[in-house]
Amino acid sequence: MGEIELREKIIGYLMKKTETSSYGVGKRESHDSSAFYKRSLYDGIFVKPTPKKEMSEIEIPLPEDWVSKIYCASSTNMEKVPENSVALAFTSPPYNVGKEYDDDMGLREYLKLIRDVGKDVYRVLRPGGRYVINIANLGRKPYIPMHTFYYDIHMDLDFLPMGEIIWQKAKGANGSCAWGSWMSAKSPRLRDIHEYLLVFAKQDFSRPDKGESDIGRKEFMESTLSVWEIPPESAKKVGHPAPFPVALADKVVRLYSYIDDVVLDPFAGSGSTCVAAANNNRYYVGYDISKEYCALAKQRILNEVAPKS
């Protein structure tokens, strides 16, 4: 076999499409998974994606005087934000666990708030827009799998689930001694060193428009893995009881949005999402009901956003 013939055979092998089989496949490039998605597993459970042509015909409002602002108001009615205008919403809702900004709501009341906010987030997201929610599970007696409630709520609102990221905050919980029964099977306790990022999309898993991405090859490869190792933020340093790190928002912003997109945080808190959006050449919009945290977010944007050259 000649060199040219051998090269063509190797290229042909590398470019050969794979498809779903009984034993799975190792090679994923050009993989055809249509057989998998036609199985009964997907019947009648998920809302069907909107046709690309229909999505592309929806008018997208320009980012005008309503962007790059922190609104001190409830995100259950974000009237300042036009529908179909936001490319990415990233937030960490209050967990209702007794932080100074939390009300002592029952679980049903709390989940209604999350639903009401999710409904308006869906309204303002553009076709193919993403909603990424940072959430932790709670308690141990019993354990509250909060992220499962979030799936139920947002899928009922017609969001399409895209996957979940495990945000690993530490290698080990060195400061935690909540072992339950020490070295005994009587009642051992698990100590969480992770939280979740739940990823949803509006109308389709792919955006119908094209834009400029600014994520490098190495970062893209790392960010598309389901576990992100990022240290937590210091509450004392930021001045907020439960801030998430700007580094976490940076990864979300670069992975799920284009340059010049609008990024929304409906529970803006200390403003980490807005800082990340502005530093990555996106427009930001933040909502929070606390005047104190709205002021903190505005100050962080002034202090931490690099001036444009």
C-alpha cells in the first residue's frame, strides 16, 4: 500500500461517522445519536425544540438604555427587560436556610418564588438562550435534594435541560467536623464539598444565531467536563453572606454566551455575575430586592471591572 493510499485510508477512518450501538462508542466526532433520541425514553416527557426557522424569525431587542444596570426590584417581574433579549441568565438563588437575606419560607412558598422568577427569566431569554442555576442541596435529617425540585419547576416552564455541572469547592472539608457518629455505622453524615450548576435552554439546545466566542481551546475542553474545581469566595472579603466566586461566573459566561450578549442575574446579590459579564465584554443586568446588596454590586462593578481601552 502506497503512502498516499495509506494516508487516505487513515483520514477516511478518522472521518467515519459513528452511531449509537448496543455497546456505545469510544469515538465521538461526527457521532450520529438520532437512534438514541428516537427511543421511547424520550416520548412525551420533554417539550420539543422550536424549529430553527421559527426561532430565527423572532425579533431580538438591541441592548439599549436598559442594560448595564442593577435594578433594586423583584425579579418576579423584570419589566425593564424586554422579552427575547437576554442570551444568558446565571444566578445563585437564596437557599432559604437562615442567611441574613433569607425569609423563613416554607418549602412550597420558596419553590413558588423560584418558579415565578423562572417564568420571567424564560420570557426575557432569547431563542436558544441559557439559564444556569447554582444550587446546593440541604440538610441531612431528612436530606432535601433541592436540585430535583428545580428540575421539576423549570421543565414544567418548558425549559430544556442541558446537563449539570458539579462545582467542587474543596478537596476535603477540613473545617467541617459534622461526622455524625464518629467511626461508626450508627449514623455517619456526608459532608458536602460541592454544589450544582443546572443548565437549561429556551426553545432549543442550540442558538439560531452566530456570534463571536472568546473561549480558548484548553478552557473549552475543561469547561465541557461535568466537574469544575474552583475555590469558594470569602464572604468576609466580599461583604455578603454567600457570594460565589467571579471565576465561576467567568467560566459560565465564556462557555454559554457570545461577546456583546446580554447576561442577566435575577438574584444579583454581591454582583459576581455582573462583574464577570462586564469584564468579558458582555452587557449585564442585575436584579435584587436588597438596597444594601444592590449598592454592594454597583461598588464591586466600579472597583473590579477593568476599564475599556
